Amino acid sequence: MIFAIIGGAILLLFALYLFCVWPNTGRREQMKPFEAQYCAHRGLHDNKTDAPENSINAFRKAVENGYGIELDVQLTSDKKLVVFHDGSLERMCGVDKMLYKCGYEELQKLHLADSDSKIPLFSEVLETVAGKVPLIVEVKSEGDPIATSKAAAEMLDNYKGIFCVESFHAGAVRWFRKNRPQWIRGQLSLDYFKWKSKANWLTKLLASDLMFNFLSRPDFIAYDHRQAYRPSYRFIRRAFPVENVAWTVQSQEQLEKAKKIFQCIIFDSFIPDEKN
């Protein structure tokens, strides 16, 4: 009797786990454009030149070289949607301040790295890319990710090119599921126990093992390729025919290993060998 109860409890927990991690697997065909081209992380950039990450020049270079583009969007304090990765401006602009606490005019006084480039509006980037290559648009978790999702959606509604959206924030991905269900959406993740995160232990566990998928039912999972060994992620890859996106591959050697697991590749810091 006790063994039956224990066995039933284990089966129930496993069923609950499956419900939580189950991704959407019915739209892999729509990911083909992202499989056909490697995607340049924050554009084809070099922070030591005139094409720093997430700059108009970096996006132009990616287009000119035929690469897809991954980029990051977040809102300023006056609700302008800009393209920038970090929460803080310190690394790229030398200012110890959070971007979402700054107005757009204040940001325009700053430069990216050692270049003359400035933080661009998302609308400017869309005009630059103009549908020439596929876009992976990451909604940042800083500030108000739901408001950021809404602002990005309003601009992408009129965009004619191929794109998908993704976020580490499951609530943001869920917003797209509810409000733009026709768009391809992805859940970003990694092993949060190996990352400087202020989240509690339980949240780290659930996020690392993709147990917030029940909120977003993502069409693809974008995972840190260096941590593809994590048991839950390995199980999900094998149990479900889900699209897998590798971030961020930084050498040809890493690329060759990642191609054995992932269908789509986001890269930076090197130029990949030509894709067959």
C-alpha cells in the first residue's frame, strides 16, 4: 500500500513536471529562416571600432554580410523604446546609472564604447534592417518588461520582415502568447546557479529547468550552449521536438559542438565559417 502511494505520488509529480515544461512544438517550420543564417549577437560588432554592439553600424554590417540579427530592447523613463543590452550604462557608456531610469534625451549625450555611435531607437533599427535579414528581438527584464513587450509589439505590428521575440522573463513571453499568438516566441534560459542572480533558490531552480514554460508555451528555447548538459534541458530536448537556439557561441570550435545540439546559432567575437 505504501509503495503504491509513493509510486502514485511520483507519477503525479512527473505529470506536473511535464505540464510545466511542455513547449509548443507545432511551429518549427516557421523557424527555418533562423536556421538558414547564423545570427549576429547584438549585430556584427566590435566594441573597439566604429561598430559597437547594438549600434546602427553593427546592424548594417550584419545585413551587409548576410547574417541574421539578435538585439535587445528596453524602455527609457520617458517610454522611448531603445536598443541596448545591459541594465546599467556603465560598461558601454561609462555612466553608473540604470538605463530605464534615464530619459531618451539624456541617453543621446552618451556614446557607445569608444565610438561616435549612440544608443538607437528600435524604430531606427527596424528602418535600417528593413526586412533584409531575420531578427531575434529580446525583451529585457529590466524596468517594466510587460510595458516593453507592448511597445515592441506596436512597432513590430507594422514591420514587414521576418522576426521572432524572446525573453528571460516568462511573463513577457506569456504576454506575447496572449496578445500576439501568431508570432514565434522563445524562452531564454541558462543555469541560474552559475550566474550572478539575486533570485531565491526556488526561482533559480524553476527558471533553470524551464518550469515556467506553462506560462509562455514557447515555440523555441534559447539556452546558454555551455550549459546544455543541464538534466532538465537535456530531457526536454529529447522528449519534445522543440526548436533549440544556442547563445552565445564565440569561436568556431564552440560552433562545431553547438551544431550537434542546436538548430539555430547566435554568435559573436568571431566570423563563422560559411554555412552550408
